[in-house]
Amino acid sequence: MYPKNTWYVACTPDEIDGKPLGRQICGEKIVFYRGAGGKVAAVEDFCPHRGAPLSLGFVRDGNLVCGYHGLEMGCDGKVVSMPGQRTRGFPCIGSYAVEERHGFIWVWPGDQALADPAQIPYLEWAESPEWAYGGGLYHINCEYRLMIDNLMDLTHETYVHASSIGQKEIDEAPVTTRVNGEEVITSRYMENIMAPPFWRAALRGNGLADDVPVDRWQVCRFTPPSHVMIEVGVAHAGNGGYDAAPQYKASSIVVDFITPETETSHWYFWGMARNFKPEDKELTATIREGQGKIFNEDREMLELQQANLLRHPERKLLALNIDAGGMQSRRVLEQWMVKENTPEQPA
């Protein structure tokens, strides 16, 4: 159901500050920690001695020490030592390709020999001082493709997020979907409307009037395996909308990294990056708080949707024009899965 030979966001650096982190990704139980020189490492979360989770241990001199009997593991999955025991011949455990980049820790849960760090996407907003970012992490009990569906069709905002970013004009504006290679893009533009509460606050945060008509846009971009970046914003009406000069608008990128845990659960790394007033930490915190509440509303809906689908696996769901972004994204993923599961033919 999910490709493994690709990079996923595994965690954020603060999650492994001072101690190991155990996390299941694409069905793999993995422990993340900082090895020698502070370099991030990832190995199977399984002690070869008695099967204890290595994530319950600690790091000493760059090695991962099991918290049960003190066995020490190297970053390559080989046993280094164990108090009072000879460790020659101890079995190795699995290790994983892992990279720290753009403020995230990325893991390749599949064939380590295929892992190419150059395939990790470049994130300008994470590297440029002209941008500010605030985000968080939710564990969500639904399969990861349901979250992709959710993010590629923002019609639900009118109903799920009625008190923050929803408004009736979302339903009324036409949606266009196109595929550019493996990227799926869904766009919606609304002209000469009043901004909903979240965007009125964003306008004020950028020093702009919040009680005048605006042009609003939503451009959702899916790239496999499960990354969705959404360009969102409002501009004072009549100034070019999406293309308006910075002094007329408040715009951001909604950041969504969706990492499968199991067939029916995933890790959701959410956030918002903005390129106005990046130095304003209070504004960053306020936006982050607002986004967190919005995404929590999605979590409740998606988990109950998953429960319903598990209860009624025989029911066929409707596919409407507003679902085109999610359906096209699923087709890209299906192509990935076919490619990953097809053995290479000898030359």
C-alpha cells in the first residue's frame, strides 16, 4: 500500500535530543538517535540478545546501549560489546539510510543500497532567512492516502473548518486539476470575497486591513510518495491576487509530510511557512497555534472515516470532480508501487 524505496520524514531533531526515539515507519520498527559526532543514525528497534526495544536504552560514546542488559550496538547494526560477554558471532540487526536536512530527519525504509540523498526535496522555506516556519506532529489513525485525499480537495474546509478557514465561496469556486510528470496540482481561486477569520488575522499580522474584499487562492501540490505543499493566501482585491505584490497580501505555504506507520495509521508532520515578517516569533507562534487547531479537526474526521471504511469494506465510494486531485495522486502512487514490485530484468 505504501512505497518503501523512497525518503520519508521520520522525526524532527528535537525528538532525538538526549535520547533515542522509537518510531514505526512503513511497518518497520526503527530507533533513531545521534551516534558519533552527533550524526543521526537509524537501526532496527530490536536487541539481538532478548528482543528488547533498543529505543528504551541510551546513547554512550556514539553507541546505542540496550536498556535491558547493556548490549551496545553500532550505527551499522553490528554488536560492539556487552558487559561480561564475548560478542563475536552476535547477529547484526537492520540499519537504515538516514539524513538530517532542512530541519527534518529523513529515512529510507526500503533497500538501503538504493537510497540517494539527492532525491530528498529541496525546501527553500527551510533554508532561507526570508521565511519563517512553525509546525508540529500528529499521530493519526487512518491510512496515509486518506490524508492525501483530504489535502488535495479543500472543499471540506467549508464544513470541517467553518470557524477558521472555511467559507461558502470555496464551494462556489471552480477547481482545476492537472498532472505535471509525477506532480499533481489542484487549484482554486476566489475573487472579491471577504476573508475568513484565520486569514483576517493573517492580514492584520502583516499590517494590512482585514475588513476589505480580498482575492483568495489555494494551490495544492502533491509529490510522491506523500508530500503535499499548499500555496495559500489572500490579497486585497484588485491587486493581482496570487501574483499581487507583497505589500498587498498575506500568503504562506502549508507544509504536509505524511509518513505511513501501518496500513491504517500515519505520522503527520504539519506546518506553515510564510515569507512576511519572518522575524516576528510571536506571529509564528500564533499562526502555529491556529494551524494546530485546524489540523486537529481534520484528525477527528479522518479517524472516524477510517473506522467507517473498515466496518464497510464492501461499499464503493463515489468519485466526484472535486476528488480529481486525490484520485490522480493515487494513480501516481499505484505506478510507484508497480515499479517497486517489478523485478528488474537482466540486461
